[in-house]
Amino acid sequence: MRILVVEDDCALRQQLCEQLTKTGYVVDAAGDGAEGEYLGREIAFDAAVIDLGLPQLDGLELIRRLRQARQTFPIIVLTARGHWQDKVHGLEAGADDYLAKPFEMPELLARLNALIRRAAGFASSLIAVGALSIDTRRQQAVLHDKPLELTAFEYRVLEYLMLNTERIVSKSELTEHLYAQDFDRDSNVIEVFVGRLRKKIEPLKLIRTVRGQGYLVSVAQHSSAADA
């Protein structure tokens, strides 16, 4: 999952980037609202963490502009302002949630996880497709009631595909959401990881390749449009 962090406090910005990266997110960061707007318009994000007190372009205006540009990814507002009116203004501008500074990192991570999950249409952290399930909070996969041994990246690929169940996900989309900007986009690494996942969840054959389009996780059978 790809996260945008817009925070002018250098130390906090670095801490957020480190913790989010450690958790498995791909992170792009900006130190002011103008750069945040540019990144938010140009890159496909799964969520954003935006401070209200930003230079050049304040957080409220940044959120308004992103929403006007039809960027629909969930946004968590960070604010040092304690007045309830500021929180209301943030939500009215288009934010989905807020945290007042200082905050605990586990709470931010839990809120991010919940927002991304709900944006994909899932109310629970437990997502199941047939006999395969994942817990997005614990980042664990279970197959036929037994823990599935996955590498960190294998899990990230599986999580993204399952959050997008019944929708074709292209290789380029997976690359954009799961890799840093300097990743070699001509690489066949995505294909390799999908191949490994298929072997580990056999004989379910839940991950299908739709010719010329991408990958599909579906409970239904799509044998006419896909290769198992």
C-alpha cells in the first residue's frame, strides 16, 4: 500500500516514514502543502497523512484541492490545534479522520489500516475468499485454518489483490502501489511473486491472469476469461 505523508516537522516526518515503511507501506513524503499537492495529483495513493499547519499551502486547502482533483484516497489529518472547530473544518474539507498531536504511532497505524480497508469495502480486518483469509491488522494469511507462510512482499501482493476482490488489477498498478518510485518497472518481479503465491494457495486457483489486463481474485469461476 502506498501512503502520502505531508508534514513540515522534519523529525516527525522522518519518524512517520520510518514507522510506515517498517510496517510494510511504501511512503512518499512532502514538507509543504505545494509539494504535497503535486505528489497527491501525480501518484496513485491508498491513503494520506496530512498535517494542517503546513507552509506554502495549508492542510485544509491542500485537502480541498485534492478532493477537487477527484483524488478519493482516505486522508487522516494531523493537527496540533485542540479546538473542535478545527477538526470539523478538516472533515468538511474532505478528510476522513483526524489525530491530535501528540499521538501514539500504533493508533495512527490502526486508523490507516481501517480507512484503507473500509475504502475497499471491508468492515472487518478479516478478509476471506473461499478457504483463504487474511488479517490486515496482524498481516497474517490463513489457508484451510492453518497459517500460511509468506514473505513480507508476498503478503503485500496478496493483501492488495484481496482488497480488490472481483476487480482486475494490472501489473503496473501493483507496481505503483507496492514499490518505491525508483523500482525498475520493467522487472518481472511481480510475475514471480504472483507465481509463488499461486503455488502456496493451490489447489484453490483464486489468483487468475486475465489475458492482456492483469490479475483477478474472485470466488466465482472466470475460466472463459482467465488462465488458472
